[in-house]
Amino acid sequence: MQRTIEIAPSILASDFSKLGAECVELGAAGADRLHWDVMDGVFVPNLTIGPDVIAACRPHSELPFEAHLMVVDPDQLVPRYIEAGCSTVMVHVEACIHLHRSLSRIRDLGARSGVALNPHTPAEMISHVLEVVDQVLVMSVNPGFGGQSYIAAVEPKIVEIKTMIDTGGHDIDIEVDGGIGAGTIAAATAAGVNVFVSGSALFECAEGRAKAIAEFRRLAAAAR
């Protein structure tokens, strides 16, 4: 089954002085969902936003919110982000001692469960948890900061993950995050991605965000 192409702007690249307005504008520009990068300054060398900020923005948008928890103790924070209005919560393989339990709990709390892998983390690390996963997020940069260059070496890993999903008959989105723009989205699509997080390339497009989203969607569709 061919999955729907979705563009998920990364709020990390937005103007933090007007986040509510940014959510409205991104919805008008054609975004499919909004991606919230949650960093604790420990798991990654940056500190971003907490659940109260997301909750304050929730009334400004009808788009699905997804929280990408780049934190050392995600289990403690998961309920807060679901309460804040995130319908998908993603935790890192590298941060979870009991990954199957962590993913199951996200579902039990009423959200879609997502598992994220850093660029160096092998696909086999999630092979035994796919039964409790709704989305796999492959990092195509080392997490922590926006504006980094796409690591093409993750593409064989995406192919491997796509094969595992298809072979097992799982209903799972594959998302990629890091360096996604007009020059990289086609290769990521060809590898098996259907959800694309984009920050700098989308927000800094000279022709505007709506143009960027439409072009990314066109390039991804053409690469299938």
C-alpha cells in the first residue's frame, strides 16, 4: 500500500516570538502536521520547548501535532505532551531502557507511538518493537540543531526499515528529519520515506512557505 506523502514543518525553524501565528501560517501554507522538536540539553546539546508552550499553541491550529522527544527520560514526559495536544509522540531508541514498554504506554495514553533513530543507530534496533509502532523517524542529521546538512548514508537504513515494515505487514509511516529540502527529498522518498520534516529549507524559501511545501510534495510524488 502506497502511503500518503506528508510535509511536517519543524517548529524549531520558526519565529519563537510568535509561535501561535506561525502555526496558523503553516496551516494556511498547506502543511500536513506540525513537528515539535523537544530537547533537554542533555540527550542533545540544545534546549528548546516544554509542554506548556505546545499547549498554548494548540488552540491556534487544527493540524496534528507531533512531539519528537530528544530527552534522556522520555517516559516521565510523555503524558505531558499528550495532554498538551500532541497526537503522535516519538521517543528515541537510544534513550529508552524498556523500548517496547515505552511505545506501548504512548498508545495506552491515546496517542500514536513513534520510535526515532539517530544516524548511527542500526535498523535492527527496532525490529522487535514494530508491533507497537505507528511511525519510525530516521534522523538524517545528528540531532540538536537546525540547519545541518543531510546525511545520505542513512538511505540504506531507510530501505532496510521499509523492508521490515512491508514484510511484517505493519501499518507504519516512515519519517525523515534533517536537511530535507528540494535537493534531498527525492532520494529520501525513493528509499521509502512518506513523511518529511523540513526546517530551514522550508522556512527560508524565497518564494514563501506555501511554494516550498507544494514543491516538496511534487518532488516526493515524482520520486515514487
